[in-house]
Amino acid sequence: MSTQAMQEMKQSLQKYLAPYQGADRRRSVGQLANTLIPYFALWALMFLSLKISYWLTLLLAIPTAGFMVRTFIIFHDCGHGSFFASKKANEIVGIITGILTFTPWARWWHDHAVHHATAGDLDRRGVGDVYTMTVEEYLAAPWWKRAGYRLMRHPFNMFVIGAPIVFAVVQRFYGRGTGKREKASVWWTNLALAGLIGLLIWAVGWKAYLMVQIPVLWLGTASGVWLFYMQHQFENVYWERHDKWNFFEAGLKGCSYYKLPKVLQWFTGNIGFHHIHHMNARIPNYRLEQCYRENEVFQHAPTLTLRSSLRSLSLRLYDEQEKRMVGWEALKKYRQKQPAAA
């Protein structure tokens, strides 16, 4: 696409997107109330239910985890500066909701901003995304790297094991090159979590705390990783090399519209309208559906349902030749063409 064509696309789409950006304080405060109040109330009920039946506790963990996901969406919007008009309000609420979801605010917001700027760009993978190899890269990789990639991409490892480990353990640390502000957010989050967890253990005991925290953390993080995965890992997803990559095409074709039942759409904060969110992250979550309904141009995005999204679990690699995600079975034809790389 020529530079002029890209500019015309940008101007055309921004015309549709711009009216929906900007926070509504009343709606934001209302969303905080209808998320955090029931979240805390369900936590209290889970502790009380331990005296009745642990099966009841586990049952209560399901809606509690749903409110954890919804809390994370608020945290996510604060990072984009879309939840409140005030930068300070976004930061304060973001810090609090980050702690409640085991996430260091500045570090995660930084990585997520990189993800938004590079989604669908094959030459800029690796920050804030689900690691994805191309078929050619996989075949050229040494055996140990292929084995590690297979382990990482297995659904059980990704959602059941990996998701809670990322939030509970990995996010307690930072890597080389992390900025001063991002480092501080990691340490302050860890300190706040240590205090909060210590207080809860003092109040209810370590056993009761773990019996409540573990199922909520597991269900909440697995659901969150599932959502992120489904919205960027589907068969005809958009990936291009950097010289051909286009931000708005990446939004329209590289992010799915995850059409969820209304109750799940509510708990996930409308994040299923992910293509719109990627084209303009300043639109708060509570205006995404309106933007979708009122503009036909956004109603032709790749659409997934709960049933059709299960197909994505079998997709492992990106095929640059066919411009689509493929499973392990697709490697057979490539190995036949390149027996030396097998």
C-alpha cells in the first residue's frame, strides 16, 4: 500500500473512531462501583463459605474470577488513558487495579503499548504478544528450540500452567533494559502485594487464603490469557513484514471481533471488539460496542464465537506463503520440500 493510500485510510477510519474516544466520568465511576464492590463482596463470601463447603467456595470462584477479569479491563483502560480524562485519576486507579490483578502497572502498560504499535508486524514480534514463529523459522530452528516452542504453544501449558505463573511469578521480576519507572512499578506492586497478602493471612490464615486465592487466580488469569490469545491467533490473521505493514490493516484484519454471549461480554469489558480497540485505544471499553453498532465499516472484521474460537487451539505457526495460521500437520508438506531442514 502506498504512503498516500495509507494516509487516506487513516483519515477515513479516524473519522468514524474519533467521536467515541474520551471518558465519561459518570460511566467510569459507575463501572468501578459495579466491578470492585461485587469483587470484594464475593471474596468475603468465599472466605465465609469455607465453613460450609469447599465446593461452594469453588462455585463462588467462577463469578469472582469474572470480576477479576473485569477489574483487569479497567486497569488496561487506565494504561491507555481512556478510562478517565484525568491522567492522575488513570494512574491512581490503574495502580490500585494493577495490584488487585497482580500486575505492575508501568511495566505492563509499557509492554502493552509496544504490542499496540507492533501487532501484526513480523519483524517486530516479542514484546507484549503471544510468541509466534513462522513455518520457515520453526523448520530452521535447532531441535531444542522447536521442542521448547511446542511445549509453550500447548493449550494446557499456555492456559492451565503458564497463565497463573505469568501473573503470580513472572511479573514479580523485570528484565534487562527495563526503564526506571517500570522497575519501580514492579517493586511497589510486590511490596503492596506482600502487605495485602500478609494482612489477609493474618486475618483468615494461610490455608484459607490459598484455598480462596488459587482458584480465583487460576480461573481469572486463564480467562484473560485465553481472551488475548483468541483475539490475535486465528486462521486468517494479518501478519506482514515491516515494509508492508499497516497499522489500520493490522487492526481491521489482525484483531478479531470475539462475539460473546452478553453476560461474558459484560464480564470481559467489551474487549471482544478488539479490532476497534486496536485502531483507537483512547475509546473506553464502555463505548466500543456503540462504535461497532453505529459504523458498518467495523462490522466486517474477522469474527469468532465461543465455538469457532476453539479452532484456534490447533493453530501453532504462521505460514507466510499462504498468509494464514496453521497447525503442526502443515509441516509435512514443507518437510517434503525441504528435507534437509527437518
